[in-house]
Amino acid sequence: MSQPLILSGFERAPRFATLAGTAVFIALMLFPMLALLPEGYPLAISTYTLTLVGKILCYAVVAIALDLVWGYAGLLSLGHGLFFALGGYAMGMYLMREAAGQGLPPFMSFLSWNQLPWFWTGTEYFAWTLCLIILAPGLLAFIFGYFSFRSKIKGVYFSIMTQALTYAAMLLFFRNETGFGGNNGFTGFTTLLGFSVTATRTRVGLFMATVLLLAASLVIGFALARSKFGRVLTAIRDAENRLVFCGYDPKGFKLFVWTLSAILCGLAGALYVPLVGIINPSEMSPTNSIEAAIWVALGGRGTLIGPLLGAGIVNGAKSWFTVAMPEYWQLFLGLMFIVVTLLLPQGVIGLLRKRRG
Amino acid sequence: MNANDASDELLTQTYPADVWRRQSDPVLSLEKINVSFDGFRALTDLSMQIGVGELRCVIGPNGAGKTTLMDVITGKTHPQSGRAIYDQQTDLTRMNPIQIAQAGIGRKFQKPTVFEALTTFENLELALKTKKTVWACLRNKLDSEQRDRIDDMLDTLRLSHERHRAAGLLSHGQKQFLEIGMLLVQEPHLLLLDEPAAGMTDAETAYTAELFRSLAGKHSLMVVEHDMGFVETIADYVTVLHQGQVLAEGSLKEVQANEHVIDVYLGR
């Protein structure tokens, strides 16, 4: 039902929508430059703020990716944190190798291993790391999706399976023997492509890369939503049986959007790790994935812009609350979710539509 | 055999001489179909044929197996034994619903099922006969011929003024029409219609009857219906199902005069 909203927005005022989008994009691209201004300058922002906003933008990409599968195809994933973390781990492997130089990453020396496990092969090359960032979440999503869509697993059963998947992966990554640093994960990064990860300049670059990724996900998302493919996804969500008797095979459509969504999450995770400087298995914990679903629901699913706003609102509120009154944050998050569910069934984006209607 | 080839042209064709025959060559031939669900026998040794270009009505009391019959033809249910030969050479019992739909069998559900979030136009666009692979849908743009086809269908369905309205907001009767339209733009050779006139006003029912009469000949139709008035208007040939078996076949008059049928319907 909400799909026509954005589409009609574009149809009614295509110039305005494009212009507003471009303006926001340029503003976001210029925003990190403020961090390069000397301290004390009125517009200057701290590296902390820059990192925080960068983190939120990474989450926004996850929200858009989740909206593609949940809002359009009706597949509620409670395991998208896994794909995010996998992308992050792939990037982390490269950063660890950069930090360790010729030797082994420190956690391996602690375990008195004397050589790298086979899956670390080639991680010292950035190009291969890029491939891994796409392949690891993409392949896992493809295999998982292939089997679950073939067995026609739907609705809540699908959600539970994704939740179980991310939980299982978390337990696996907690083990030291798995070769990913156990419960400490990866940290102590020094350089990325030769640039110091803590330097403000590197952060500015990472921030811009995140903005580009976000813009790309939005463009891809809108292109999909406006194509016949998007309408087929909506049809799968609403009446899959009818679609089968129209001669479509829903499996392929679901698998495509599912894998694409996982890859977007992986890319977001890969940009997130150098920003925050750590990745550990708690990123795979089920609560993270559920929180992502809350962003989408709060923003308004099936709108792409809504989830982006949702991720911004929830995480913005979170960083403010956890500083101001940390003990009430969870309570507030729950409250926010209840209020939106009761009063704004179409999410925050529904407010805009109401005013227009 | 490629499913796409099959949908373009039927092997079974009507010939002018067929007018003089009682039944034309069968587009669908069911042979001793058996279906049971946990011991309950929904269909027992059911055999029947539907001629090409024929409009066949299937009637029967509740639980007679009418919907199960449609499920078997469309591949939703696989029979324990028996064959369903479509177009004289394809065995439907070995195919899945997607292949069957692509081979040219369209189905309308008992409860009108349309894609509620999409507009009337988009509903027809999705159903339209084209390539339906993921890749094709990613690149697909409607050409003017296809647009005309959808516009014509909207006219036929009397839904032109509702073209940009979400299908979920249509009235029950309009949804029924839309679903029939979705079947038609699929250009199937055989249409299976489960209670197409249910919930329609009298005027709508009359129009549906007219529509179906005009389709017969070009397509083959199998209509399951409870409304005897409707059946009387459209059908030349009626099959009565009872407890998963064919009880009687013939014109509506013959069938209504049949002793067994009277027994079943009046419970004597």
C-alpha cells in the first residue's frame, strides 16, 4: 500500500524529488569536511560526531536492505545482522593482516598457532578482501535462500530460521578454534590501504564511501521498486499462489532480492568496522537483527526512505539516551516501538502522507 | 518439450466439421484420477474429457471434489494414480503449477485473489503473457502493443475508470472481473473458473455469462458453479460430480432429468 506513496511523489514532483535528493546527497558529502576544520571554528565537528553519523549511515544501509526483503517481498529477516557482521569480519581480516605486517595476528600467536588457517589466504590483498566482503554474505544468503525458498518456508517460520542462523553463527564465531579471534573478535587496527584508520582524513574518506553506498542502495532500491520486478515482489508478498498460477516462479525473485540485500548489508558492515575499530561476535547477536527490524517498522516499510529515517531516528535517540539516561534506553526503545505500532501503522513516513492527504 | 512452445499453439484444433460432432477432440482428458487425503477419497477413478473450444460446466453438491479436480489439473495436488493428458501429449500430473500455467492453463480461484497493493493496471500487467523470468522482469518495459492489450481488457472488464486504483479497494464484483481479466491477458488455452459469478450482482452475472459465451470457441473453459441460473445461460454441456465421481454428463436438461442426479440433489 505504501509503495505508491514514493512513486507518486516522484510522478507528481519529479524535479523536486530529484533536487531534494541531490541536495541531501551533496550536504552529506560535504558534512565530513567540517571535521577537517580547525578546532574552535564555529562549524567544526569532532571526530566523535563524524564517526557517530558514519555509523548511523551504515545502519541506514542495513535498514534499506532489510526493507527490500521485508517491505517488498514480505520476508521478515531477523538475521540480517549476520550478513552485516560477515562483511565486517571480511574487512577485519584485511585490517588485522595490515596491523600484523609479516607476522601472525596477535590472537593467533596467543593460541600458539604457527600458520594462518586456509581461509585467511589472500586476505592481505585489498582486492581479494573486497571480493570476500561480497562473496561471504552473498554466498551464505544464496545457499540459505535457495534451500528455504525451495522448501517454501514462509512467514514466521522463515523469520525464526534466520534468527537461528545468526545465533548459530554467533556461537561458532565465539569459539577460538574458528580462527576469528573468539569473543574478542578483531581489534587494534592500524592502517587501511596504508592510511591510519584513526586519522580524521581516513574517517572523512570512509564517511564519503558510506554516503556513496547509501546513495547507491537507494538508487538500486528505487530502480527495483519501480520496475516490474518490484511489482512481482509486492505480488509475492500479497498473493504468492495467484502469482504461481500466473506463470511466475517466486523462488528466483525471492532469491535475487534476498542475496542482493545480504550483499548490501555486508558492504555496510565492511565500512562500519574501520569506523568503530572493532568487530566481535556480539554483532551477530539476535537482538541486533531485531533492532534493524524495528528501524524499518518505525520508519515505514515498503518505502525505502522510511527505513532510512527510522535508522536515523532510533540510533540518534539511542546515542543521546545512552549518554543522558542510560538505564532507561531499552524502556524508551520499547515505548517508541509501541507508540509507532499503535498510532502510526505506516511508520514515520505515514505522517508525511497524512498531511498531504 | 519446451513449455513456451506449447503455449503458443495447441496441437488440438477445432475443425469446421466439429460442429456436427457431439464432442470435439479433447484438450484435456482425465483418466482414472484417484486422490485421497488421509484415507478420505476426494476423487475416485474420475475420468472425463473436455473438448477444445468447449464451455463445460461442472456442478455438484459440496464436497463432490470440484475444487480438488481443479487442484489436480493445475498441479497443486498430485493424484495417487491416474493421468491428466493436456493437448493429447502432455501429462499434467508430472508438472508443477508454474509449468502448467506456462503451458496455457489459467485458473481463477473460488475467493477472488488479486494483488491488492497494486493498481488494476499493474495487476493486468503482471498477468500479461510475456517472459516471466527474473531477468526479463528486471528489464521489462511495456511496449505500446502490450499497453493497448491491457487497455482493451480494462474496457472489456468495464474497469477503465479504475485503472490507477489499488485493486484492494475494488468492490467484490470488480475483483472477480479483474481476476477473470488477469486470466484472459495470460492468453491461456484452457481456463478453469471456480465460481466466477459468486457474489456478483445480477447485472454483473449476466455480463459474465455473455463474456464467457464469447470466449468459448477461442478458448476452452471449465466452469465450476453453484448458481443453476448461470449454468443454464452459459453451458452446452454439464458434468455432475458426486463423491469424487462423475455422476452424469450431458446437456443441462438431460442431467436435470437424470434419476441419480435428482437423488443426490434432493436427497431422496
